[in-house]
Amino acid sequence: MEQEEFWRLVESMGTEPDDDAFERLADELATRQAWEILAFEDQVASALYSLDTCDHARAARARGDWFLYVRCAAVSSGSSIYQQVLADPKELRRFARREAEPLGFGRGNGAQIAVSSGPRA
């Protein structure tokens, strides 16, 4: 999945998505092929990993699961906000009281997929 498509899907939820917005995204992803869902998951993981720095954790004053949920909130706010937070860790602080846990977890589409521990090609 190209980054452009990933961000289009994320931004379809709006900048402050609620549970209904995450449900709509899950519904959209459930209509797609397994490889597309995995590609979306890879993009989420990559975006979250990029915000997983000591500077970001310090700025958000968050740790553990809460730090994950705060990063999810930043990613779910869309590409331009994500880029701001990526460039300036202090920007993550505005998400310290918000969370977007559903972005980090999902539901299946009923298709069986083979999962390996190696990199996806």
C-alpha cells in the first residue's frame, strides 16, 4: 500500500476520530484483500515506530501502553499533523489527553492468511 493511500484511509476518519470513525475504517479495510490489510498494518507500525523515541516519550510525559495510544492519536490525526509531531516531539504533548487505541488493534475480514516472522516482501 502506497503511503498516499494509507493517509487517505487514515484521513477519512477526520482529525479527531471517535469510535464510529474507527469502525468505518475497519469496515472499509474488511472489504479489502488480506495483503492490503497487512500493508495498512505495516504502514501503521512504521508510523508508530517513527514516533517511538525518547524525545517523544519525554514530551508526551507518557510511558507504556499510554505512550502507544498517544502515538496512535497523532497518527490517526492525519499526515500533516503526523509530520509536525515527527519533526517536533513537543507537538506530541497535545495528544497526551487523547488516545486512539483502536488504530493499534483491528479486526479481521474473515480471510485466512499465512503469517511468518520474517520480513514481508
